[in-house]
Amino acid sequence: MKFSLKALAIAAILLTNTTACFAKPNGLDQIKKTGSLTVGVKDDVPGFGYMNPATRQFEGLEIDLAKAIAKKIFGNADKVKFVAVNAKNRGPFLNQDRVDMIIATFTVTDERRQNYDFSDIYYTDSVGIMVKKASGITNFKDLENKKVGVTQGSMTATTMKNAMIKESVFANVVNYPSNQTLKDALDHGEIDAFCIDKAILHGYLDSSVTILPERYDEMKYGVAIKKDNTAVTKVVNEVIRDMVKSGELDKLLAKHGLN
């Protein structure tokens, strides 16, 4: 019996050591090992994440934030790779380890917190509605029996449906794959309204459209990180808090027309 207990204890120690050897490395250690930070960003949201067709470079608040995080980790803001994502695929890209984090106008909700870790909030917005000036639509109730376009996978559809219930307005909510396809659909008369966060709508303003005065819900943007990756979340929060304290975040908001 003594020998059996001793053997069992040794086996338990060996199993513990073996498990430790094969345990998944800390997310921050893995990022450092690869030599660069890979971030999922938007490429069609002026002011936040946008692929400039003239320079073929990403630009926007979220691009600058990603560079600041890379500088914190590597001491070099250029040690970052950008991967274009949309509202539908950004979550799966993070879960599949195709990116280290998502900085892509990702609204923080209690439901999403069950699946991802989120940083401190770096921007707060609300949902707005863009329409053609020639449409004659001047308020939410004018959307009765109209087609309202939203981005597939975003929170906007839920916001609009709740607003319709509250205002007793019936409208047909139509999903589109991206913000640009929504703007194109509005321009071509396929939909009567383009609904998304107001700061995003401002990036698509031109002389033919207007944004209605109504605002719906509060959209708080955070950096999404794989669940329980506390070391990475800690670094991201340190960057955001330093940017707030130094006034750098306010400068970036002004730089990108978001303040």
C-alpha cells in the first residue's frame, strides 16, 4: 500500500509538470514571440478604420490606437499588421486566432462580455439614420413601410427594431455586408435609410444625404481580446489610460474628426 501511494504521488507530479509544459502560452508571450501584433480593423469606416485608396494605407483612430499598443509591446509602432474585418467575421477571426485583438468599432455589451474580454471604453456613440435629402424623410416616423439598411452582424438591427416597437413604426430591416454597400444601396434607391453609429455615418456624408436628428442607444467601443487573456487586456488598458491622461486620445479624436 505504501509503494502504491508513493507511485501515485510521483505520477501526479509528472502529470502536473507535463501539463505545464504543453499548456497554451500566455497570449502576450505568444505575441512577442511572433514579433508583431496582428489587429483586426475596419477598412470602410472613415475616421476609425479606413483603407485610403490613394495611399493604400490604413488610417483612423483605431489604426493609431493599434500602433500605440504595438509600441507599448515592442517599442516600435510599426510592429503591427492589419487585417480587414467586418461586423460579421470579426468575432470568428478572433476565436480562430487569425488576429490577436479586434479594434473595429466593436460595441461592448453584457452578452459579448461572455465571449470576449474587452478593454476600457475608448469611444462612445449612438445609432443614427441617414437618408437622401430628396426622400422627404425628416424623422423616424417617416420610415413607415420603408426599407432600412443595417450592417450584417452589428447591433444596429436590434436597436432599430426596438425603436420601431417603441414608436409603433413598421419598416423592413435589410442586412448588407458592409457600410460601403449600404451607402451604395442608399444612393441607388435600394433602401430608404442607412442606419449605423452616428460617427460612422458622418464619414459617408455628401451633398445628397442628411442625418436625422434622432439618436438611439449608447454604443461604447472597446478593444476585443480573447477570453481570459488578462495579460494582453492589461497592456491595452494601460495604453488607453495613458492616452486619456496625457490628452493624446483627445488629440486623435480631433485629428480624425470624431470629437
